[in-house]
Amino acid sequence: MQEKTASTVLLNARRIVVKVGSSLVTDEGRGLDALAIGQWCQQLAVLVKSGREVIMVSSGAIAEGMKRLGWATRPKAIHELQAAAAVGQMGLVQVYESQLRENGVGSAQVLLTHADLADRERYLNARSTLLTLLQLGVVPVINENDTVVNDEIKFGDNDTLGALVANLVDADALIILTDQKGLYTADPRKDASARFVHEAQAGDPALEAMAGGAGSSIGKGGMITKILAAKRAAGSGASTVIAWGREPNALIRLTQGEAIGTLLVAPTGKNQARKQWIADHLQLRGAVTVDAGAAVKVRDEGKSLLPIGMTTVQGEFSRGDVIAIRDGNGAEVARGLANYSSAEARLICRKPSSEFEKLLGYTGEAEMVHRTNLVLTA
């Protein structure tokens, strides 16, 4: 396996999540910075046209809503924050849409809450939507759905949201654009001996100490959230770069292999991390038994499991649950994420995908378990 270095991580990344913070998007709260957004959109368009898949996670809706409503100070009441987000979201998505369109790339607005990613079925629905948009060459622009969230379901910050989106779509890399050059060993404004961290391993506990610790005053919404986001993204094998958002052509230069900002390398590859997650960290909700041909295709040929190869369905499970795939002798061959519930699986068992719409009332995935969501256990 090729060693991960600053020159190869982004150079080889095909699917990238870019997160940009409120201070950059809104020029320190003055309102949407159309010029800056336009520059990022130009770079996103270059990446898309070069064959990469890119998702933008952008803050800024509340700040823009405050400006439009004439509010000088950020409100504390949750319903007022939600109202500001609703007003500001109109402007935020409009700027991204127009700037990306001017650069020849389509865009889509996607609003998420923690509940969307905590519920397995909604998680898979969000994943399917985002992957379809990427296949179409469209740039999804994602923000937390601040118009409906409350303190119990908030992500807490868009650094966390960026990491969760990276996990959701199996991204190769997460780029966090911020108002700082990257990570230092200490706060350079207070410690003259502070050194810049060019590269480290994501999840290293020493990084959290450098960023001020979870309970520090600078930790709230500061560098600590980015360090923790990098740790979370690494869980699915995505490496993270923390870089200054005003750096000229930072996105393009990073993907050309230039070392900009702080690179936090994921200790494992994304496929290895995902397979381990499926194999070790989820409880089985049910099982399907497959015929000899399907068992060979899954076990020996690395293929997805198609419903036509299933003979029986055991247990009660929902879309997104982890199920076992067993051969005719009852031995477990593999396990993975089900694209259909147990009730739906029984309807399409032994059936070709051409009959799914008639049986289910809609056309879904061709696979019961896609190979990217499947790990061999035999």
C-alpha cells in the first residue's frame, strides 16, 4: 500500500468534502461574502470537471439572516435563531447556486439534522441522494437544518457535520477551510515558542491538548472542534486538512499535491475502516439465505447480493440494518447493510430487479446488499 503523505492524500482523493466556516462565508458576520464564495466555487468547478466528486458544507445562514432582518446582535431565543436561519438560507443557497452555475456546474441544497444520520433508514436515504447527485456531476451544498433543530438534535458545529458527511459518503478527504493557517503546538498569540504542525495522525490525543482541550475557553467552536472532526472522519478512513480559507486556490493546489495547512492522516484506509465498522460494531438484525450461485458471487467474486439469489428471509429488520448472509447450510458468508426491509425482502426474494416496481410500488436499488456495504465473514 502506498504510504500516505501530504503529497499523496489529496492528490489521490476522488471524493472530497469541503467545509467552510461562518467567519469566512460572511466576512466576519458582515453578510455573505459573494467574492470569496465565488472563488471557492471556481475551484469546486475545476475539481468537478477534472473528474472529482465534491460536497460543500457551508455555514452562514444565521449570520446572513441577521443581516437581512436588521439584527445587530445574535439572538439567544431558539425560535429567533431558527427564523434567522430560514431567512438567511435563501441568500446562502442563492449565492452558491449562481456562482456554481456561472462556472458550468450544477448545485443542490441539502439540509440535515442529527436525527437524519442517527436513523439508519434516513441515513441510507441521505447517502443515496448525495451519491446520486455526485454521479450527476452536481455539487451538493449542505448545511445543518437550523430552522427545525433544537439543542438536543444539533450537530453542535459544522466541523462535526463535515466529518459526518465524510463518513456518510465514504469520502477520501475532508478539507476544513478556516480563518487560521492550521494547527499550532500552542496558541501562537500567547506563546512565542508555538510551532506549526504540518502533519500528524488524526486521533492522536496530543492534538487535543495542542488545540486547548475540550473544556477550554478556546475550544468552543475553535480548533478543538476541527481536531475532533478529523478524528471522526478518520473513523471511515478519510484524512483531513485544516487550511486558511483565504489561501489563493487552496483547493486546487491541495489536490495537486501541495502541502498547505495541517494534514491529519487517517490511520486506516476508507475501505478497511468501513468493513471493520460493519463487521465489528453493529448488531445483526436478521439474515437472508442465498443459493449456491449467489454465495459464490458474494464470497469468491466480490459481487453484491441480488435479491434473485436469495431463498429465504429470517428475522424482522429495516432498511439500513445489518443482516447476515448465509449459505444453504446455514453458515454465515458475509454481513452488510440491507437496502430493503425484511417485509420488502420477502416480496422480492428470487425476483429480478425488473419486477421490483410492480412488487414494491417503487424502483429502488438493484442490490439487497451492495458490495461497498458488505464484509466477508466466512
